Amino acid sequence: MKTFIKVTEIWVPDQQRTQLEWGSGLYGALTDFKAASERQRFGYDEGLPGKAWAEGKPIVLTEFEASYFKRTAAAKRAGLTCGIAIPVFSGDFLLAVVMFLCGDDEDHAGAIEVWGETEAGSLGVIAGYYGTLQHFEALSKQTFFNKGEGVPGEVWQNAMPFLIADIGQPEQFVRGLAAQKAGITTCLGVPVSGAGGQTSVMVFLSAKATPIAKRIQIWIPNPEGTQLVCQQGYSKTSNDLAMLFETITVNKGEGALGRVWLTGMPLISGNRELGYQPGLDDLSAMLSIPVIGQGQLKAIVTFLF
């Protein structure tokens, strides 16, 4: 099964914290692009990761040619045409940049959006990658949400990730009819706290045939703040994923999720670290992204591939 995202990377500050260096990545069969990436470094405001660092918010780059993207030739050979960079900040200080790279493909239905506050005080699309979904893109860019409205508005109001595992009936999703026509079934909204306290909302939309990932989970600290519990989940093979994890808890520092909670750093972990997961569905790796607000961990969003 193909996933919508073709490459995932984590870029981290070097020892001097003046440049970003390659931390880890998932490349599938794109070994040449991986080799080109491992040697790369980015200064502040340099390349796509450096641009996300400097602007303090998620960046979507839909054209690599004649842009500030530094691996254009390697990306072209790999069939990659779009990059999304998501900075992870604690206050004013950058912890890491998570990168997603996608490729235009008629068989890949999906979109990745960045929603931000407009001059009118509502939320609107400030950047996005829609692949071949031009009609859905046009509709989305004409849509605005107030706090609490739609997935972007709910994420914005609560500063917490939110998942609709199966959009199902169009009335459950404001753009439901257009999403249904585009083949989109799953929606994930994630708040991104940037430098200076600004907040953006990332929205990931994907189809069952080409999901964002094979599984998505949202983990949150329990009311006592002593363990992580699974709040919501989506699986290609089961939409009752959260129920499977009702009895599973994670302690701080324990396994991949516990390390993200301990350090506040995003993490890519291999299948050896997924031992607590029931029914692995041939999963080989997991990306864990912390959601940090006011210096505290609010949630961890995991993408399992």
C-alpha cells in the first residue's frame, strides 16, 4: 500500500545551534535522495528547513525549480515535487524541523494545508499542497473558520490535535461533499506553536487508498500527568484503533513515545521500538511529533508507516 507522504525527515540544531543537520529520515527505496540529504546542512533562513526556522511557522513549497530548495536535482530524480517543513519550538527556541516530501501522482489523493489567522480574525488557508485536487484546493482557499468551527477551528480553539478517522457523512465535515468527490476520507488537524507565540494549524487530508500513514494516533498525558494514553486513532484496517489501546499506557522515558515526552524532540523509530503495538499491520517505522504549548507537552501525534 502506498502512502501519501513519500519521504519524512527530521532536522536538528547542531552542537553550536547555529545550523540544522540531518537527524533521521524515512526514504523507502529513494536511497540516492537519502544519501544526498545526509550530507546536507542548513543555516538560519537557508533551504526549506532553515526557512521554517526563520519564519517560525510551517512552510509549504510546491515548486522546487528556481526556489530556495537546495536538493532540487536529487528531488527531481526521486520524483519529489513538494516539501512541507514543520518547526517544533519551545518558546522562541527551535528544537527540530520535521519535513514531509510528496510527489504529484494521479493515484495519490490527498492534501496538506496550513491554516492561519486572517486580518478579519478568522482562520484561512495560508499555504497548501493539493496535488491533483484543483477543485478541492479552490474551495478550501475560499473557506474560512472561526474558533470552534470545523477541524481547523476546533484545533485552534483547543490547541490540541483532532482526528476524524472516517469523514463518512458529509455533514460531519464542513467541506465533506467536496472531500467525498475528491476521495478524501481521513482528516487530521495539528496545532503548531511557532516563535513569538503564533499558532498555525496543520491539516492532513488523505484517502483510504493512499493514506497519510498506515496508522495515526494521538497520545495525551493522563489527568495526573503520570502516563501517556491513546486518545484517538486511525488504522487502514480498523477505525476502532483507540479502543485497542485503551489498556496501554506509556511512562515518561519508556520506549519511543516516552522519549519524545521526556525530551520534547520529534523522533523516527524503527519496528524494534514498536513492540507495545498490537497487530502491527506490517508497520516498519513510526514518526512521533510532540505538540508543545507554553513549554509543556500537550500531546504526541504518531504516524506509523
